[in-house]
Amino acid sequence: MAFLDLEVRGDGSLRAGAMVSGGQPWVFTGEHLSQVEQVAPRVAVLAGHNVRRFDVPQLERLIGTHFPAELDARVVDTLELASLVFPGEPSQALDKLYREQSSLSDPVQDCLESAQVLARCVRALPGVPGLVRSVARRLLPPGATRDLSPAEVT
């Protein structure tokens, strides 16, 4: 599993990106996009916070091509998952506590916090009511996020 986070400037250019796998970060800039293009579609699971609706589409835009459709089935979006597992929370945004010392988002720190969100969601999944899990399985696209929510056994 690799966590992905992109920090994109207002003009659409990449300020910084990171992939973290096994606790090991890889920080990249626009100069490394051809390498990211080779690595991202090959990871077993690509995870991140809002990765499906922001990071992957932005990465595709930046590299000028679309990833294979099969990649979507291997995406775990912690924003989607946290929204289903913790629906009563006022916000599903990352806390980004490091921002108290910095005005810029740090893609490595965001990847690490996304991993914490995923771990929290996985621990809480057994307590999610069966009806919510059933609805989640119907609403989420086929793939890794949906597969984290087991089907009800009757």
C-alpha cells in the first residue's frame, strides 16, 4: 500500500507531492512526474485523503494521460471511508496539526495522517451498523475502499 498526496498551486502546477509506503517517504516535484507515472499504477493499493477525487485526477492532468481504469479498483480513499464510518463528525478533513508551525501543507505529513485515518476507520468498521455497511457497498465504486466494508452475513 502506498499513500499519495499532492500539493498543487493556484495556477495548477505541482508544488510538491509525496508517496509513502511502509513508512518510507518519496517526495517529488514536477521534474519527477514521469517516474510517478510509472510507479503509481503499479502499487497494490493507492491510498490517500480525497485521493480519488483530487490527487489522482490532478496527477493525470499533470502527466497528460489517464491511468488504467483498473487503478480505481485499487484506490482506498480515506475521506470516503471516514465519511461512512464516522458520519456524525462535523468535518472529515485532516487535522494537519503541523500547520501550526508552517503555512504550507506537507504532503508527507498528509500521507502519514491519511494512514492514521485509515487505521482508525479499519478499527471502527466492525461497529458500523449493517445497514450503513450495506448502503456503502452499494454507493462506493467497486474496489479497495468498498471491499473494506464486509457484506452482511445473514
